[in-house]
Amino acid sequence: MRTGQSLCFNLRANPTICKAGKRHDLLMEAKRQVRGQVEGSDVWLHQQQAALDWLAAQGERSGFTLLDTSVDAYRQQQLRRENSRQLIQFSSVDYTGMLTVTAPGLFLQRLSQGYGKSRAFGCGLMLIKPGAEA
């Protein structure tokens, strides 16, 4: 791993935003922000941009910058614990793209920790492979 290295990646993450001490689904918050201003596919474009901005901010704190990245899917998940009435709800966003490593040590550390919330439910794992330069 070296500074400037390009990597292809796949990531399923749970991007959230904290408001008034509570965690909220980032994409639903983005949808709320444009309610009444845009319609249909324009709402999805706004949600995608919010998701990409979240990942770019993660990258700044995690030793990478995004090159060419797309949001491939957005899902709202619901699970029920065995022998419990409690419903667990979270959302996941699937990303694919290319990134450039800016701080190899930090990148590897954060890669092993995962990105975002809901890691116990399979979110946050970034899969990487060498980019086109290799």
C-alpha cells in the first residue's frame, strides 16, 4: 500500500447523520430537505449526491479520496430479534468505484474498522482490489 495508489472498491454502508443527538438515515434526511422542491428522479439524484458526499467525508478522515464512484442501491432493512418484539431498522447503500490512497497507514486502520454504523448487520465492509495502474 502506498500514497497515490488507485484501488477499485465495493462498499455496503449505513450512512447516517446526527441531529439533536439522534441518528437519522442520511438519504431520508436528504429526501426531506428537498420535499416540495423537486420530484421523482430528481429526489433520487439529490439522495445519491448526499450519499457520495458522506463517503467523501469518510475518505477525508480515513486516508483516501474518491475518483469515480457511484451509488448502486439503497435499501431499508428490518430485522426482528429472536424471541423479541423489538424491530431493528437500518438502511444500506451500495457503492462501487475507484479511490486513491492518501494516507496508507490510516487507510488500512480504518479499512479494518469499517465505515459507518450497523457494522454488526453487515454494513461497513469495504472490499478493495488493485486499480488499473497495477
